[in-house]
Amino acid sequence: FFSFAQERQRQRPGRQRRAGAASQALHIMNAQVIQLEDGWNKLKTGGVLKIEEILEDASGGVYKHRISTDEYSQLYTTVYTMCTQKPPNNWSEPLYNNYCEAVIDYLTARILPRIKEKHDEAMLRELVRRWENHKTIIRFLSHVFKYLDRFYVKRLSLPELAEVGSQKFLEIVFNAVKREVRTAILELVRRERECEQVDKQLIKSVIDIFVEMGGSRASLETYATDFEEMLLSTTADYYSRESAKWAGNDSFPEYMRKAEDRLKQEQDRVANYLHSSTEEKLLKVCEEQLLQNPEQQLLEKEHSGCEKLLLDNKTEDLSRMFRLFSRIPTGLPPIANIVRKHITDVGLALVKKQSVNAEGDLMPYVQELLDIHDKYTELVGSGPEKGCFQGHNIFHKAMKEAFEVFVNKDIGMSATAELLSTFCDNLLKKSGGGGGGGGGGGAGGAAPPAGLSAAEEAAADRHLSSDPELRRLYQSVVGSGVLSAADFWAQRRGLLRAAMQREGLSTRRQQPTDAESSAATAAAAGCEQPEANAATVAFTLTPAMIARIFEKYPRVQRSFLDNVPHNLSEGAFWHRYFRSHAKREARLRASELSDEALEDKLEKVVRLFGYLSDKDIFAEFYKKQLAKRLLLARSSSDDAERSMIAKLKLRCGAQFTSKLEGMVTDMNLSQDIQSAFAEHVKDKELELDTDLTVQVLTTGFWPTYKSDELNLPKEMLQCIETFKAFYDLRTSHRRLRWVHSLGSATVVGKFTASGKSKEHDLLVSTYQACILLLFNEADSMTFSDIQGHLNLPAEELKRYVLSLC
């Protein structure tokens, strides 16, 4: 049948010849009028009935009979003539009516009975075949009656012949069988949901009929009303039953796997045979039944709910949970509430645990806070495809609210703000000992970091490497803060020199005068140290040292009181203490951070800082600790200090960090001033009894320090007056106020024992240096004499004198 169209295409080159022949035929026929009955009988017999028979006899797309080109031309010419004859022989209207009646007769007598006599899939296949045949007939007849369509139909605004064919099929056939057809399709969909094999192409073909019944305007009203509504209703019923069954029998993770699989199947179902407009509505129904309705029951499942997934860190299941419940409008808030409660409970449990040991070392507690924050930050994620919750705002908010609850809880007498600041201080200061530099405008001088010559420093390093016992003692004493590295080696200069002599190195140095002193790097407690040699590293703690340890570690004091002298001797107790402390310090040194790791750690601290309700407390502690690091040269890196300040500035604004930035700037300016002072002394050829290093601080930036009316010895006074004169030349609008409590000094003294004179470098505070220098004038002094010379309050002077005992 379809070869007719191909034959017409092949004959196009001879169109002019055929047109001339057709013109002659029309002229002949015009001479003879075609009556309605004769013309219609010819059209019905040679056109309508013949095409019906051809399609009825077709098998597997193969046509046994065909309509030739000449037959088609005669049919077309008959229609043309009947429509162009002059009235009363113009049969356009009767032809249009006869065409409509022929279509109705064909559908009523031949098509509908054949479909109704079959059921289920057979009925669907018959419907599809009959619909395809009907479209073929209508397409052929539309060509035959083309002249009628082009002029008569258009002039009277009547439905086109093809539209009449589709409309009559809808009214006569489709409306009569649509309920049975819909039921059969829904049954096939159900069977496919039960994992049975079905003919998807058949379902798609029937669905296409529902769509095509919308007419030439591509309206989906018929599809939506006669099929889609019932599909959505049966889908809701089906998944309501499935959901109830799964929720009762399966764990939450297993339920989610099934739900995710079913949602994927429904999506594929739309792609395979449903109309694309159904996808959103179908998935919404599925999500409502599988996720929205049972959500609370699923999340609260006793042994597998959301809380359990969080406890067991089931990241795969948590990710699936987010993917599923983010599909529904109300899906995420209940999960966020559980996440908030979970994180809050974890944090409060940590606070409660740490509160039991509130007097111990609290830095591990801060590290645990950071670890918890890392864990849940990774869980929440930072963006799409990152983390279980893909950085969704509702979970960031839940996490923030949870951390704000427990981060602001005090541990004993310590606020978290103070602990965070101290944690930063530990990160940013040099590990294992003091650095150098006098502070706050105090008097002092320039010296190597540990008060040793370069050769002595090298010998110290070698001796630590070769003597494990000395190394353990060094790690214990310096690591615990009892002595700085400078103090430790100052008390053991004899041991170093003995080692150097064995190595053939010179130990000679310029002999100082009794009053000579040089700059210190850190304040030190007094210490009684027996003579040391290469084989002896005995160490005796003074009361001041023990008091310092007890003040820093209350639990050590409790252990001391419980064990000495009942279970252990005092010496045995301290031996055990320093061994355990040395091990801990070794672990800390092994975990020293690289620049990148330090930067990352500081960033994490600042994020935790963001949860503090009173950030001013943190700022106050941080300011004091930063001042200490800067003034005592204990900061591990200027870049790290600036980086931390920049992070705080980014989070809290420039006003929050203005003083911190001013402190760092002061230190840099002080270096320039010190260099200029050295040049001034050199240019003026001034001779000073003591080397001097001064840090000039801006009062508004730094913590408030107490000043006093200390009477300085002449050796220091000369240096201070010289610097003051130099500074006044640089600026006339600033006044120096000397803060001696921040100063430190190295006093080199000569002591004679058993007729031998030995040198000792004493690293002391400015006050201690002033006391010691008084004994250059006298061998003994009363407390009152010392107070009179120095002009210090009795209570303060007592503390400084006792520290030298």
C-alpha cells in the first residue's frame, strides 16, 4: 500500500506531461456532470472500502493488495470535480457529511466489536493495531479528499478531515473501552513492580493512544483524566502497603535502600513508557508514601534510626538518608533536629567527663573539642558531593547551635575562651624552652639565646646526644617549665667545659668584671646545683621550683602529699615524675606541627572560637599570652602570629584585632629602634657598662603592667639614661615609662670555693639583678638595707629575695 507514495515521487519529472493529460481528462468530464450518488459510490467502493480491506488482509506489515497511482488519480479527480461543479451540482457539503458517516460506520461496525471481544493484553494489542490502521485510513482519505479540506472546510471553519477521524475514534471506540484498557495497563504496571516481565513497548503504544486522544492541539487532558489520575492513585495505595511492610520488618538502612531502588525504578518507568509530564507527579506520590508519611517512625527506629547511624558513623547510610529526605519539602528539619541533639549530647558528655578532672591538664579537652568539630564538619560537608549532608545550610545551623551549647560551658574554674587561648599559646610559642629578648622597656642586654658561646652551644647539643640520662633530665626540667634551656645550661657550664676540654676545644673567654651583665632571654627561678661533672647529672629542686610545679599541676601536688613520705621518698617521687614528664614531652616533640599543619590547626581553633558567646574573654587572655610570647621571644613564627590575627580579624572585624596588630607592629618597630640605638652608641663613641636591649611598647595596645619607683644600680642607670636621651631626640611628644617587671638580665658572677674562682652565668629578672649587684659593694646586707637601696615594697622584695635563696 505504501508503495503508492514512492511511485508518485518517482514520477515527478514527468509532471508537465501528466498535468496536460489530466487537464484534458477534466475538460472531458466537465462536459459530463457527476451526480452525488454515482460519485460517492465510486469513492466509497474504490477508496473507503478498498483501503479497509487492504488493511484487514495485511499481515505483519505486509499488504496483499495495493492501490495504484491511476486509481488514486481517479479518486482525487472525482472529488475535485464534485466539489467544483456549479450549483446545484456542487456536492462539497454532501461529500463532507458522507465522509463523516463512512468513518462512523467503519468504527462502529468493524473496529469496536473486534476490540471488545478481547481482554487484557490481547485487547491492548488489538486496540493498538486498530488505532494504527485507523490513522493509515484517515491519512489516505485525507489525501483523496484534499480539495474538500483545502477549500470547503477552510471556508466554513469546519473540523479538518483528519481531526474528524481522530475525534470519531475517541467518541466511538476509545470512550467505550478506556476503562478496560486503563485497568489492563495498571495491571501490567503492578506486575512489573512485582518484578515480572511485561511488554513495555505494548504499554508505551497504549499510553501514546491516551496522549493522541488529546487531538491536534496536543492536549494532555484525556491522558491526565482517563489514565494518569488513576495511575497516581493506585501507585499511592501500592507504596503505602509496601512502606508499612518494610517499616515493620526492615532496619532503617535496609528500608532506605529499597526506597531508593523503587524511586529509581519509577523514574525508569516514566522513561520507558509513560509521558514525561508524569515523572514529577509520580515521584512526588512515591516520595510521599515511602518517605514523608513514615519519616518520623523511620528516624526514631530504636536500633537503626538516625541517632544510631550517627553514633556508628554510618556515612554511606547517612548520605543516602540525606539524598532521599532532601526530596521532600519537610524531610530535612526532623533530621537536623536529631543531628543537633546528637552533637549536643556528645559535647555535653565530654564536658561532664572533663569536669571530673577540672584541675588537670585541660589541653587534651580542647583537642577533643577540635576533633569533634572536625568529625561533624566532615559529616555536614562543605558543598555539593562533599560530606554526608553536602553542606546544606540547615545542618550547618544545627551544628552551630549544638556547639554553642557545650563550647560555652566552663570546665571547673576555666572558661572555654581561656582554654582556647591557652591552646593557641601552646601552638604558637616555641617548644621546649625560652627564647630571648628583654621586654617592656626593661633593662637588659644582647646575648646568645641560651647564654652560651657558639662552641658551648655545639658542645651542649653533642652532649645531649651522647648522654641519655642528661637528655632525660633536660627534657623533664625544661619541658615542665621548672627551668628554661638557658637556665639549665647556665647551671651546667662546668659540665660543658669539661666535655669541650676532652674534645680539645678552647674554653677561654673574656673575664667579666664583678658588675658585668648581659641580656637574658627569660626569667628564671633560683637553683642550688651541686658540682656536676661528665658522669654526674644530679639535680636538686629548691622550694621555689617545687612551688612552681605544684602551682602549674595541682594533681602533682595531690600525688606528692599522698605518697611522700608514706610510700616513696621525696627523691624517688621526683625521679618518677620527671621520667613520666619526659615521655610526654617526647611525644609532644614528635608531634610538632609543620607550617601547613599549624595553619590548619589555627583555622580549626578559630572556627571553634566562632561559637563562643563572649569573645571578649578570649581576646583578653589571648592579648596577655601574645604579649608574653612577643616580649620573651617565645613565638615560634611571626608569620603564624600574623596569620592567627588575620583569621580573628576576618571573623570579628578590624576593631577586635587592632590592639593585637599594634603589639606585633611594636615589636617590629622596637627592632628598628634598637638598631638605631646601636648605631647611635657607635657614632657617638659612647661606652656603656652593660649591653642594653629595649622594647618600646605603645601603652594602649598592651596589657596594663604595674610600674614602680625602682632605684636602679648605676650600671643599669647609665644605660637607661643614654637610651632616654637617644629616644627623646627621635620624638618629642612621647614619654617613656619603664616597666621593670618585664625585664630580665644575665649576670656573670665570680664565686670562689676551696680557693678556686669559678664563673657562673645567672639568668635572672631585673629585680633579682638589682639585688645581686648590691653585693658588689658589700659582702652582706640586711633586708632593710636592700629595701632602702631599691625602694621596693617589702612584700614584693621578699618574693624576689627568696627566689635567690
